[in-house]
Amino acid sequence: VQVSEDEDYCSTRGERISTRQYGSDGKHRLNNGDALPRWVSPSPSTSALTILSPRSSIACVSRTINDAQASNNDKKEATTIRSLWSRQSTRKHLIMGWVYSFVVITVDETFPLYCMSKYSGLGVEEKIIGKLLSGAGIGYILIQYAMLTRLVDRYGFYKSMKIAAFFGVPVVFLVPISLITNRNAAEGGLTWSTLIFISVIYSIARACSSVVFSTLTMTTNRTVPAHQRATMNGLSVLGG
């Protein structure tokens, strides 16, 4: 490229851009001496944009590439059941959730059988069992949120989980006391004391179970990176 001595150049990404060539009258002129039209004459603003635009584009592209590389580095490890199971903390949390789910399901399936049994239970019909569960549901709504928030705020996740697990299942063993409170009831019916007693016991059991599962879910999600949580939650549901 032939460059005259009276021209100044700026170097941008290996390219040379003519920024000044003046005649004796101070106007921009071509090599043949003709004056440039006014709309062709470069201005300070266009010259600054010409210099800065490529640099800004390069910086933007560089940041994009760096972000993409960082994201790819985080996802290098493939998320599989084997990789999740190899984490000791994740494995312990999953086993805890599966075991407790089995216990809760066992209680839920056994309770209606106890209510319907005429020889070793209350001997009531399905309609009355629905009333029992409705009363337990009302009690659950009233105490569940307060129990969860206060336990977690005061004791943290793991201590709250232990407290709820300790009281959630053992309290169910108090249900047979309802046979004593229901002695004077009509055949196939319940006394008010029995209805209130069972509703309170069952609502406490369900609220404690909710605290266990809530805290267990939150702590289990913390044992894996963010991009593995979907697979981990699927595995958790598969077992319990």
C-alpha cells in the first residue's frame, strides 16, 4: 500500500485508516487535488467510532466466549444415577427420604383399616373415616406452617428434621387409646372426644412428616450442583 508522507494513520486490528489529508486551504482533498464533498468529509465523532467500535466488539465477543467456556466447564461431568449415587452425602439423604416415605405410606394405609375393623379397631364406616380425616386436615393446616418455620428458624434444617421425625411416627402409637375413649359410642359411631383426639394425633403426625420432607428436600438439593438437581429429584421420586 502506497502511503503519502502528509497522511496520518491509526492502526486497528491490522488495518490502516486514513484520517487526515489536507490541502493548502485546510480542506480535505483527494490525491488528485479535488476537494471532498461536505457529506464525505470525516468528523471527529465518526473517527472516534471507527477506532472504538472494533475494540468494543472484540471485548464483547471475548466476554461471551469466556462465559460459554465457564458454563461448559461446570457441565463437563455428566449427570447420571451412578454419579449421584457416588456422592456419600447425596446417597444418605436419598436413603433417608425413601425409608421415611415407606413409614409414612404404611401409616396412611393402615389407619383406615384400623378405623374399619370391628374386632380390633373402631368399627366405623367410610363416611365417619372421612370426618376423621377432615378434622385432621383442619388441624394440619393450622399448625403445619408455624411448626415448620419456627423449628427451622430456631434449630436449623437437620435438628428440625430430627425433632419432627422423632415425634411424627411415635405419636401414631397413641391412636389405640381411642378404643378407650369410644367405649360408650353407638355401634358404628364415634364420640366427640374420640373424634377430637384422633384428629389432633393425626394432624400432628402429618405436620411432622411435612417438616421432615420439606427440610430433607432442601438439604438434599444442596448436596449436588445446580445443574444436577433435576436428575437428583427424579431419582428421589423414583425411590420414594
